[in-house]
Amino acid sequence: LGLFFTSPFAATGTEQNGEGARQELGGPNEEWSGWISTVKRGWVWNQFFVLEEYMGSDPQYVGKLHTDLDSGDSGVKYTLSGDGAGSIFTIDQTTGDIHALRSLDREEKPYYTLRAQAVDIDTNRPLEPESEFVIKVQDINDNEPKFLEGPYTASVPEMSPVGTYVTQVTATDADDPTYGNSARVVYSILHGQPYFSVDPKTGVIKTALPNMDREVKEQYQVLIQAKDMGGQLGGLAGTTTINITLSDVNDNPPRFSKSFFHLRVPESSAVGSAVGRIKAHDLDIGKNAEVEYTIVPGDGGAMFDITTNEHNQEGIIILKRPLDYESKKAYTFKVDASNAHLDPRFQSFGAFKDTATVKINVLDVDEPPGVQ
């Protein structure tokens, strides 16, 4: 004896009775035979299925309740109670046929717990103990992957080796991850090649080209797609954008715009005053573009010193000793421009400095009488 349930669904995974079989629903009382509360041959015997988002014109057939005590003479009445009984699920009291009255959404509610009862139609006395069972809403692929945190921003140092980590993106899919491939997401890059790559399983984005130079191109926009169904044809897809900036490294030395600077200075200039400015340009930015100027030791440079203007990185030449046109009319010396913060990776490229020649002509000033 015992209630049993006949389902129209074929087996899927280890969840359904694949034999379209008699699925017995008994009560926990040992006097009732047919109580099955455990997994038998891999099938869950008290769990039944209804397809989500059903669009048919008639109520969706779920299955059939029956008892061995039902001899077909209409002496047995079947009842349902529990989640959605009467409003979502209905049972034909005579035949035991269960139908879903409306379309269901698994992402809204994945399963319904109901109780079945077979009673004598005349006396209303139970013929079987009340039996609990579950109607599970079977997933379909009705949700596309979504990037909840996009658009993303990221940065990676310029000149990074291929395979350098940039960032990771994650898409979520509301479909059932335990059933089929509806929630199995595969990542691909739609825009941003050949500069970057994405791991199809993890969504990790890495550099794909060597020697990407910030001074050539600083900003990149990468479009990533997440597609469910394992990326197969027919899967649903979502996209997100990652704005990637190449951060600066010191891969450029300062360079003088010309190799020779010619200055003119009145002989009356005061010691400590600025007598001229020169500038070396550095394509880097921030600390990597800070320039240090030094006068190369020699006879001509002993009269002068040079400092750096922190705001525009100009070299300011300062007079150290008094000038005398009658004693010396011109001075020539060399100035080195170098970076303050070197990156050892690029020192093999050569000396990270540039040199220019400075010639300063002393201008004669009429001296008042008595001045020698």
C-alpha cells in the first residue's frame, strides 16, 4: 500500500525518477507500507518537477497521485495542502492529476513543499498517512550573466611583461548552477585585443603585448563578454567595460631640445642672481620626470651653479662669483640633465642623461669714474 506519484518527466541528473515511474509517497508510520524517504538507486523519490516559464495555453501537467486502495470506483478523494495548494497547484480530487495553474519562475521560488492525502470520499477518513513531497521548479536558461560591479577601472605599469595581472571581472547568472549549463559562464574579450587577454573561466585580465608604452598610448577600453551555456551557440550574454590606464615608469631619460645654449649676462649681475634658464624635457610624468642638473667640472663652470625649478623642471643658472668684462668676456661649460629616480630595468638602454653646452657672454657695463 502507499501513495505513489507518476511523473511525465524523464530523468535529469540524479534528481528525477527516470522510469516515468511509480514514485511512492507514504507516511512515516511503519504500519503503512511503501514509505520511502531515502534515495533509491540515485533518484530522489519524493521530489517532482515542473518547468519554469511555461507558456502553454493549458495548465501544465505535473503528475498523478494514486493509491493502491483506489479501485477506480470513485471511492477515493485526493487532496493537496501546503505551498501554493489551490492557488498555484490544483489536484483533480477523483483522478489525482496535479496541474500548475500559472507560469512559475525558479529565480523567484525554486521549490514548493506540499502534502498529499488520500481519504474515503464518504467518510473523509484517511486511507493513507499524509505524505510530504516537493515540487521543484525546473530551470530554463532565462537569465543572462550580469556584471554587477561594472564598469571597471584598472591600471597596470607600462612596459609590463606579457601575462601581467591587470584585474578580475565577475559575472553572476541567476539560473540554476546545479542543472545543465544555464549558469556556466565563459568570458571572452570583444574589444581590446591584442593588448589584453581574459581567462575564459576566471575572468582574470592580463597584458597580452610586451613593451606597451604609456608615452605612445595611455588609455585603453576593453569590452568583456560573459556568455552562459558554457559559451555555446544559443547562450545568453552580458558585457562590461574596463577602462585600463598604463601607469608611468621611468623609461625615458631627459632630453635637451638643443645641444647648445647661448646666454648673455651683464657684468654687473649680482652674485646669487639667476643669469639664465635652460630646460631638458622628459616624456615621463610625476617623480619619473624630475630632472637634476649638474655643471660638468671644468674651468668655465666654476663661476656658476645650477638648480632645478620644481614647478617646471627648468635648470636655473646662478652666478657664484662677480663678473668682470675686462678680465673675461665669455664662459663655456657643459651641463648634464639626469633623472632623480632611476628604474634599474631600463639602465641597460644606455646612460639616463643628456648633455648640453652652455656659452655665456659677459656684457660690458659702463663703470662710473674711479672704478677699476
